[in-house]
Amino acid sequence: MLRVGCISGTHGLKGALRFRPDNPDSDTLAEVRRIFLERDGESREFRLTAIAPLNPTTRRITLEGIADINAAESLKGAVVMLATEDVPAAKPGEFYYYEAIGCEVFLTDGSRLGAIEEIFSNGAHDVWVVRDAEREVLVPVIDNVVKVMDLPARRVTIEPVPGLLD
């Protein structure tokens, strides 16, 4: 399962929900038909019937079987999950964060730098937080640094730019 956001509240009286995606730039939810809502240790599957933007950080969603505000109110605070098999394939040259977390990072000289433990966007590009037992390195995910991403092998090779490892 892949977390994609949470239900922040209701929208209107007919059961619509306010969905706050973890990545507001992602359109993944628009490409799936089912979601899972997790709350209080329980998971329920729903058919997603509509999604529309409300503002830059929130979407309005409707779910089959949720037709009034009382039913919608009971879902407030739920975590929205997708089954990984429902996630659309990444486009060429792209990857999902969950695919890269845990990959081992090596330099072009073959030495191991660490493993990708976190990923965030700085607005211009993604940044990998690579850690080993001794240090943490923030690796910009840009063409002149990332040379090879072999996700099935869980291995990434980078060419450090001046100052990256200092």
C-alpha cells in the first residue's frame, strides 16, 4: 500500500470529501478507480467516483456509498492509500519516491555512499537524503549528478559535483 494523502474534512452536504494529497503536484489519484481509507487501525476500500481541485493543496473527492454529510464526517482524518498494483507506471525518466527509498547509492568510482532514506522536493528538483552510519548527504536528483538508477537492483550511481561530499 502507498500513502497518498489524507481526508481533511467534508465538502457540502452530499457526502463529498476534502482530500489533501501528500504531493499536491501529483495527479495519480485522477488515474485510479479505487482507494483505501485507513482510520483507527482499520482499512476500507472505496470506489472513487469523482475528483476535482478546490485549491492548490486540496481536492474534492466523492466515493461510492458516501452520500451524505454524516457518512462523510465519519471519514475525516482517514489516511488515503492506494494499492501499489493500482499506481500508474512511472513515465520514462521518472520514479515514485517509494521506489527509490532504500536504494543503495554508489559513487562512479564504486565506493558506497549510503542508502536513500528520505526524499523531498526543494521546488526546483528532488533531493535524496542519503545516510550511512557516519554521515548524511543531500543529493540533488539532476542529470549531471545521477548517472544510473537501477530500481530493480535497488542501486543508484552518482557523480558528485564539487562540494557535494564536503
